[in-house]
Amino acid sequence: MPEARGEEVEGGGPGAGRRTIRLLLVEDDRELAEEIVTELGERGYEVVHAEEGEAGFALACRGGFDLLILDRLLPKRDGLSIL
């Protein structure tokens, strides 16, 4: 399992010395989720994806995320109830 609070970026590049921001994306639209994961990943974020509300809720309860991105209309559990 990935480090709960992200890992420090090594080397001498622009992100050196800063830790990776870890996001939880709960989105049931696979195509949209893939685009979001790809775009944010290319920008240096670590993105964990869950396709339905119950799985997203379980991941969110474990903690270790800096930001949650939630779809409002999800199977099995509404995005707002995850908060």
C-alpha cells in the first residue's frame, strides 16, 4: 500500500523536497476517472480511484488523503455521505 501521506520528491527538480499530494477520486464514470487520474498524475499527484461509494467510503475512512474528489451521484452511496 502507498505511503499514507505521500512521499518526498527526490532529486533537484521543481518538486524536490516537497511531499506528493495524495488524492482520493470517487467517480463511477470510468472514462472521466481515467482522464482525471492521468492528468493529475502527470502533474505529480498520487491519485487513488474508487468506482463506487462504498469503496470510496472505506478508503476515506482509512485516512491519509490530502483531498477528496467526490461524484455526487454514485452507486451504493452518495458522494456527500462520504464526507
